[in-house]
Amino acid sequence: MSLRKIAAALDLSITTVSRALADYDDVAPTTRGRVRAEAERIGYVPNATARRLQKGRTDSIGVAVPSGSDAFGDSYLAAGFNGAWERLAELDQDLLLLPFGEAKGGLDERSVESKAFRRAAQERRVDGMLLVRPLIDDPRIDTMERTGLPYVLLEADPSHHPDASAVGIDEAEAARLVCRRLAELGHTGFVAIGPREGFDFAKSRLEHLERQAAALGLGFSTIAATSTEGGAREAVEGLVAAAAPPPTALVFLNNRMTIGGLSGLADGPLVVGRHVSVIGYGDSPALRQWSPATTVVCSPIQDMARHAVDVLVAKRDRRLAAIRPLWRPTLETRRSDGPPVR
């Protein structure tokens, strides 16, 4: 047994060697260093399962993302996932991906809390959960509270969750950037197109856009559509066909809907950047390469996800962690918006 060999070589007890390899604080740092050096010298690899049982944890974090099997069709969400994944790897933690359920044509709220999610929470298959883009009344939050499993919300409005740890962008600042941009270009109003599935971030986004529009005297109306490219395309095609005159500016509340809306406009009579201005929330390579390149609200989603992981791991370890709930967005102006045609 390698533990016995290490103990004999260093004249230590097997218990001390075991606890040193598990990095327990009750073993002196110099002793831990000696044990790790000897383990490396003889090529000892600890049994991960046994070590986790000894610690009383799995060293795994669940990451619950929306859109089911199509989660990575959203490059913005994929960037957040990569940020979480990278940080967990740096901390030697495993990741369990738990997508939302999805029905044909959009998110099925009845299947949001999937069997896999409940099993992971109730059976403690993970040490905590990172819930990405939760719903307004998300049943998974109740599950977290009932099980006592630590969790952090990512892409949620902290003011909607005063008793939870939530990380999101400063939606008031984002709305100010969007509305001020449109007002300065000479627009008198705009239409916001967002998801109908009840996402927390979308509710906050609409609330702040409406407030900022009123402050600047801009007309404001909304359209709810399925949170997919197809849903936004259909909404835009219907709007252009029905509205007379058509709106001079459209604001899309997430990355995928911006792409879908642009594709709908491409087949119609309105030229983006000339007849209609488009601003989207969330950047992506597709929007940077679109013709014309799209003006977007940018947020540091990868850094936000890394921070959320740090807060979650600290909660798991019962350590205090200073949470940064709101992250500052920026507006990347490109060529998809301009003065309205008179």
C-alpha cells in the first residue's frame, strides 16, 4: 500500500499521511510538503473516491443552463459556461452539466426542474449549483432551499433575489446606454423583442428599458417571442408586415434573438442601419461579422461566471466571500444603427 510506504519512509502515521494528502489544516504545512514530495517521488496517485468520502464532499459543481440540448447554440451562454469550466478546472473541481428541459419550439417551464437536476440535488451528487439565467419563479431555487445545497444565480437581477447570491449586469446602466444611443440618433421610440419564457433577466431588462425610455421621452412597446432565432425571426416578420409605418428601431434582449431578428429583416424591405436600427444584448462572432456589424450591449460574462464559481465554492466551504452582484456593461457601437429615415 503506497500510503504505508510513504508513512514508513517519513516515519509518520498512516493517518497523518492520509490527512496531509487531503490537505487538512491540522497537519503542519512542512509535513504536508514532505508527504506530497514523497508521494510524487514514488508516483503515488490517491484514490479520488476515497478522498472525497473522507472530505464528505464530491468536489463537483452542477451548472444548470437553459435551452436543453441546444444550450451551446447561444455563443454568449457558451462563453459563460467556458468561464465557469475554466475556473472549476483551476480549483480541481469537476463539473456536471444540467440543461433545462425543452419542448418543441421553446423552453417548457414544466420540465425546467428535470429528473437529473432533482437527483443531483437530492442525492448530493454535487456540492453546489450554479443556476444560469433562472426563471422569475424558478422551482429549482425552492429545491436548493429545501435541500440546503449552496447555489449562486448567474444572469439574474440581484434585486429580485434579496436572500440569494446573484450575479448579473447592471441592467439600469445597460438600458441607459441603449436608450441614450437611440435618442441621440434621433429616434422617437423603439420596440423591444424578448423571450416569452419568463426569464428573470428579461423581466429586469424590460423594466429598466421602459423606465429609461420614459425618462427620455421615447415611445416603448414590446413583443414576446420564443427565445430562439426562429422565434425572433417570426416576430420581426409579423411586425414588419403589420406595422404601418414600421418601427425605426428594434432592441433584442438576448444574443440568439438578435441573430434571428436580423435574419428576418434580411428578407424584407427594411435595410438595417438605414431604415431600421438594431441593437442587441450580448455579443458574438456572428454579430461582429454580420453585414452590417451589429451594435450590442457587451458584458464580461466569462469573468462573471468565474466570480460566481468562486462565491459558490466559498459558500460550500463555509467561508465568507465578497460577492460582486452587478457588473458594468458597455455599448459596442457598430453599423446596425443610425438616424431614422425621415
